Amino acid sequence: MNTKKKKRIVSGIQPTGNLHIGNYLGAVKNWVELHETYDAFFPIVDLHAITLDFNPVELRKKTLEIAKVLVASGINPQKAPIFVQSDVKAHCELGWILNCVTARMSDLKKMTQFKDKSQKEGSDNATVGLFDYPVLMAADILLYDTELVPVGEDQFQHLELTRTLARRFNKKFGDTFKIPEYFVTKEGKRIMGLDDPIKKMSKSAKSKYNYISLMDSEDEIKKKVMKAVTDSDPTITYKEDRLAVKNLINIYKLLSNKSIKEIEEKYKNKGFKEFKQDLSGIIIDFVLPLQKRINSISDREIEKILEEGAKKATPIAERKIKEIRKKIGFLH
């Protein structure tokens, strides 16, 4: 009998913008596979969502929508709790403790995502929360004795900060936190924009031609794929310097389960029109059934799943925060 303890993974997603195939291929697809073999927790990180300008009605709507996407994609909430971050109060408490005893202003000033996001907001309008959210992200991870974090390239810097804060705390107060490791898949780690292969596909992109939403119609998908940029080389080959074509082939590969070699061979004597038509069909064959599953889940059903997820996460988080309180000298 195999009694080996499963390694724990934690990965969160913000309830903002339009969830797209980049989110699915870069994160959710991995989560579906990982939750079968790891002890997984998937918080919907609504506290992070309020670091930028937000609409309360839209925030509630997106929180439920993203939870439905996770379940419809194949995550079994009985195996891997899906919960709302703000429902587990220890996230905020640990975030504040890390702010006070291990995080430094010099750490946060190096965070490139803050520089990018604060420029969009206007540097004078950027909130303290936006500046400080990498520390809350560290709390999200460390609170559960996380061993592996499925993470995209854009979050490497934040995970390295998490590791640094954990080491500092352990050095000062004794062995408390596990040092989490990276978990990245090669092709799925960074799906780029259809309109600009230099920038990551983004649910907050200004142009709708940057991404394919998981809720797009068949016609919208066809239009977006046909408009996707390529380059002047008419051949369909996977090369590091052909960023746009490489990105489209990655999407094709990940949704069709065909190898890059098989895709190159199939389109060896064909053009981009036929390739894009086929890619549209592959995306449609994936998205439309997913939409049907999403729409079959009621708000009340998903609220119940989120409540149950919080009930499973809270005792684990509370045990850890109780240990931390004692080590830093709090009475209770």
C-alpha cells in the first residue's frame, strides 16, 4: 500500500477581466492535471483584485464565473478545495506580519509588475495595496506549507520574494515555513497575445484581438484567429525567432495534444490560411463544450462549493497562523 504523502501545491487566480485561453493553457490546464496527483488548493484571490480600480458588481460576478470555469475544466473540489481568498482571514493577518518582520521597501521597489501596473494607473494614483501585493501573495503561499507553486514567467520574481521572506522568517524565529519550489511547463508557461507576440496574452488588454476569451462565440474565435499576426515567412515552422508562429503552434499543440513535429509535418506544404482555419476549429471544439459545462452550473451550486472550500482551507491556515503568533510573541 502506497502511503507516501502528496506534495502540496497552491495557485491562485484573480477574478478580473475576461478569462482566456492563455489563462487556461498557462494555468488551469496544469491545475486539472496536478490536482489528481498533488494535495492542491486553488484560491480565487479577490483581495489582489482590489489593488486596481474595480467594480463591486463585476467583482462578485467574476468570482463566481472563474470558480465555475475551474469546476467545468475538470477540477474536482472534493479533491482540491476552491475557495475565495477573503473568506480565509489568515491571509490578511500573515500578509501584515510579513510586512512588519520580513518584507523590506527595497524588496518591493524591485518588483517589475508594480512598475508596469502603476504606470497604467498613473504613479500618483497607484495604491499602497498595489505596491505591497507581492507580500500578500507570499502569505497566500506560505500559509499552507506549500511545496510547489505552478507559476508563469511573469510571476517568477514574486515567487523568489516569497522564498526570501520565508528564509528570513525562519532565520529569525526558527523553522516555520517550507521554501516553495517552482513548477512550470514549457509550452504552456507563457501564451502570447495574438496581436503582439512580444507581450503576454492579457485579460486586461485594450484590444479584443489580443486574446480569445473562454466565453467568445464561434464567430468571434474565427475572426480573432484569422486576424492573428504571423510573419513574412510563409512556412509553418517552430523556431525561437518566429515568435508569432511559435505562439500559434503552441496553442495548437496544447489543445490538440499533437507534437510540434506532427504539426510541422501536417502543414509542410500548406499556408497560414488553412493552418488558421484548422486552429480555429480546434479552439472552437474546446471552448464551446466548456461553455456548456460552465452554463450548467448555477450560482448557488458554485457558492456552496466555495463555502465548502473555505471550510477545508481555514483550519489549515489557522493552525499555521497560530504557530506564527506564538513565535513572534503574541499572547494568543
